Amino acid sequence: MQEELIASELRYRRLFESAKDGILVLDAETGKIVDVNPFLVDLLGHSKNDFIEKSIWEIDAFQDIVENKDKFIELKQKEYVLNDDFPHKTKLQMEIKFMLSSSVMFIWLTILR
């Protein structure tokens, strides 16, 4: 069973790290970022540490703080949010627009002994 769990984590990590879509993983209770994939780090010109343990609305690339807080609240309520014209700024202040698709995923952890 533990070997299956390790293999599953490795498959997830490979998909996450190689995805050509920007992916943020947030703590559903706090809104804090717990992981970000390399594609989004490169796209926005930030380091991974610029994201980790911050709320999405604390990241300077996400320019509309109120809208981001509202989207997070909406996501918690509806479990899915789509915004097809979401503005962001890179670390070099270049404005880019892209689609934001968010969904809530419930993760159950099994502790193996």
C-alpha cells in the first residue's frame, strides 16, 4: 500500500511539474498558497518562494486584490470559478491576461504505519 502511495505521488508530481498551464495549490481554509508549478513561476517572473505561504491576493502579479478575495470566497461557496479575462502583471510589470479556472478538490490523507 505504501509503495502505491509513493508511486501515485510521483505521478502527480511529474504532471504538476511538467504542466504547460499555471497551477497554484491553495489551502481551502486560509487561501494560502501551498505549491506553485514551474510554468506559472516562469510566466510571472517570480521565484517559488514569492508565492509559498502567501494568500493569492498578496501576490503583486494579481493586481485586483478585492476581486481576488471575492473570487476566493466564491470558489469556497460554489467549488468552481471561471474568469476568462483575468489580468495579471509579471514581475517586470508586463500585463498579461489569461483564463482563470479554479475548482475545489478535497484531499484525504491516509496515515500509514
